[in-house]
Amino acid sequence: MEKFVNFLASRPSIFAFLRIILENNFKGQKNVFREEFAVKNGEKVLDIGCGTGDFSVLFSPEAYTGIDIDKGYIDYARKKYGKNFLAADATTLPFTDNSYDKVFIVGVLHHLDDEACGRVLTEAKRVLKPEGTVLVMEDLDKKESGFLTKFLHRLDKGKYIRTAEDYKNMLQNYFAVEKDFGIQSGLFPYQAFVLKNPRGNRF
């Protein structure tokens, strides 16, 4: 089964199609973007772990940059959406300090252990402007989830699906948590966090 999952994940077009089906075209996340992550004219937005670039459609080409470590996904995203996508490691971002007004991370941290998450969040804080906003949405470990959701989580390549409390405890080491709330993305429960960088880019 793991080999089959790896096979699907290695084919961006199949992976993107399956995610759209299983997550109801990301309606839950898109609502959060509209309500909590409005981008003003001239602001720059960084999508960390953009994958196949599905959320790039919510932003203008001038505002948006997406990065992912998987070059296959980046090539697919460039071809489909024609926006600014870069193959890069989120733990060592190729951007200067204070480069972005807003940063978002969706469905990435549950693929990383605590140490790697810390490196990603440190980099996100570094490239974020003072008073900037970060939006994080991650798969949630909930005891009350149904059988199908639990089964699909077991198939997920991300092995670090955390509770809402665990995510919050991690994130508040780097940012001020303004809001956190649960959402549903198709079959999957997520926790959303709206974060601020009130102290600037240094701890």
C-alpha cells in the first residue's frame, strides 16, 4: 500500500486530482483565505510548500510566490498556473529578511518532525515583515474522526499529524496566535491558525 501511495504522490496531476476530490475542492481552506487572509494592493505573499500550486489561483501573479522542495510539483504548477514558482527548501528559504507581507503554510507541517518544523517556522519568521501575518492550516488528529478519515490519514505520507493543542504550542514559540479554529476540508479536519509577527524578525 505504501508503494501505491508513493506512486500516486510522485505523479502531480494524479495527486492534484485526488486532493480536489477528497478535500471538496478545498472549499474549507478557501473560505479561510477569503475571511482571514485578504491581500492588499502591493503586498507580497509567500506560499511555503505550495505543492501543485492549487492556492495560487487566489492571488494575483504580482503578489504570489510559491516554493516547494519537489521539482516535479513545481514544474507542474508552472505549466498549469504560469505564476512564480520556485523549487526550494523551506528550511533555507532563498529570500532576504522582511521580504513578504504575508506567508501561508497549508498541509506541510504534518510531514515534518518538531525539529524540522522549527526550522521552517524560523525561516517563515525571518522573511516576514514586522507586523506581517502568517496563516497555517494543518491536518488534525481528532479521536472523533470517522473510519474513512482515519484510514486515509494512515495512508498519508505525513507521519506527524498533531492535535490542535500540539500545533498551537509549537506555533506560539515563533508567533503570536491571534486566532485558531477548526475547519473541514472534504473528508479531513484541519486546524487553522492566524498568526502575527508583532516583535519583528528577531526572537
